[in-house]
Amino acid sequence: MSYQLGNSDIVELTEWRRELHRFPEISGEEAQTARRVEDRLRALGPDRLLTGLGGHGVAAVFEGAAEGPGIMIRCELDALPIPEISTFDHRSQVPGKGHLCGHDGHMSMVMAVARALSRQRPEKGRVVLMFQPAEEDGSGAAAVISDPRFDETRTDYALSLHNMPGLPLGSVSLRRGPVNCASRGMCIGLNGRTAHASDPATGLSPMAALAKLMPELTALGHGNGPEDAGFTLATVTHARLGEATFGVAPGQAELWVTLRTMLDADMADLVSRAEALVADCATEAGLEHRIDYHDVFRHCENDPEAVELLTRAMAAEGLTPGEAGQPMRASEDFGRFGDHAKAVMFLLGAGETCPSLHNPDYDFPDELIPIGARIFLRAVDQLLNET
């Protein structure tokens, strides 16, 4: 292998990971995180450094000496609006926010790749290291791709990973085809008319419609998991009826539902059926209604050629990929890059006893930093250095 990482690299990047963990920023607010990334990358002298990409995104380009294919390696900048309950020294210093999905670790792996590339450029082609903003709410990839400067980062391949609690530490999971579900947040508003609580008949309450919609929307689900053909899932995540008062019969209600399908092609049908249910229920109750969508994720699908590239890279590192944990119900804002490159995402085991992603006591296992970085570097080496 042409690229090497020393023990000092891993020690320094482990400490940097913990620094990132102390100062989490949520989707759309990653200004200081991006600045920390930018400062590190600038010191490594990439051939091009793009900042403010699609918001707070940062991309470093390392050019080879000759023409050849390009590889993007993508990680995420953002944290979560979840309070962390851990007590270790590098716990979050920002109340109500935490790196509880491991994006701090993913950034450290990609920064390790940058260190290796700064010492030795590829023989041909180029490598783009993409630090994507706003992954958690599904808006970041679309914003990066719509940025006019995205053309400067286009590549033939796009690689990414996610750490996965529940899988043995350092194990890898990789498969062809769909790997992450499509999903979107459906926000439903029901509007009637308030009344005095002593005379509710003079108003128009959305209470019955709200109570009816929750089980009927949930019943749109089909299949036990994303491996089942036509899998769909509707999950009620929030409901509000009126105001917190005893003197007013409610006139408004709000219902949040996450719609999920394995494939993008199935989402339009699920959306149509959900919207029809809402419209029928509101009409029956004499209510006005509105529907807004948020956190829209495309499904992720692994390209066969990209899977083969990573499989060979893993084999060279002595790793044999399985398919445990895939396809995933969870969504990932990586699928859009598949419209522009041969994309692939793999899972890297975070340990069978590691707290689950988004749990308040989760912390990224530092032992994964060199493993993920070496897999990425091996893929670069095999595609851009070997003839």
C-alpha cells in the first residue's frame, strides 16, 4: 500500500475527534465545525479547498499527476439536538446538543485520508474529500449538489461509511443494491374553531379527526422490514391538540408523521395514500387542513462497481464483509450523490455493546478511526495508483 498512517497521526486525530465532540453543532449551524475542518485541511495543502459549499460544506481536492478517475470520500459535519448524559472528559459542552451519531469520528477518518494524501498525491485522477453539512435533516446533500461549485468536485465514485452499534467492533458490512430507506416528515395541520370550554358545541374541535388519523396513518405500513417487497412504514412522532389551557376547547391540531419506504419509487404512492386519508378525514369533520414536508431523504443504493472497489480494498486490509444490519430502516443523506457518481456506503461495526445511534450515552469508538481511514486509502490506492 502506498499510503501510510503513523501512530502519531491516529493519536492527534483521536484528540481532534474529541475536540469536535465537545463542541457539537446541529444541521445548518456547523460554522465553527467547518472552520475547524478548514483550518486542518488548509495546513495540509490540498490543490483546491472549497468552503461554504451548500451552506457550511467543505471540500478538499487532491490532484494526481496524470488524468484518471476520481473518487469522492464523504463524511458529515453535523450533530444532533439531543442532550448528552455521558460524564467523560470530552462530553458535549453545548447544552441540548451532542455528537450522538458519530459524525465526529467520520470526520476524523476522512481527515486521516487527507493527511496521507498531503504526503503523497495519487499517480492519476483525483480525490475529493467532502465534509457535508446538514446530513441529519436531509437537506445537506441537495444543497451541496445545487451549489454551482459542485461541478469542481464531480467524481466517478463516491464512497461513504457509517459506524454501526450492534455489529462486532471493526467488522464491515457491505451489499449491492438498496441500503437505506427513503423517508420524509409529513406535518399535518387541522384547523377548526375554538370555543369556551363550558360550551364546546359552539366551536369545531379537531380532536376526533386527530384521534382517527393516528391509527389510520399508521395502518398504511406494509411488511416487517426493508427486505420485504413493497415495505412501507408510517410512524407518528408528534401530536398537539389546542393550547395548554383548561378554558378553551381546541380549534387547531398538528400531527407529525414520518413516512418511510425502501425505494424512492414507492414513496409517491405512500404520500398519495397518506394525503388522501388526511383530506377525507378533514372533510368529514368539516375542518381545513394543510400538509408540509420536511427532512426529505432519498433512498441509498450501492452501485455494483463501487461495491467491488470497496470489497477489494477490504480484502487487502484482511476484512471480509458480511451483510449484517442491511438494508437499514434508517435514512441517510448520501443517496443523492448516487445521481452523479457510482456511490457506495458500508457499515463499520462499533461494537455489540455500544449504545445505539442517537442514544444520549452514545460515543464514537476511537478504535475505528484507523480502520475506516485505511479502507478508504486502500480504495484510492487500488484505483489511482495501481495499473
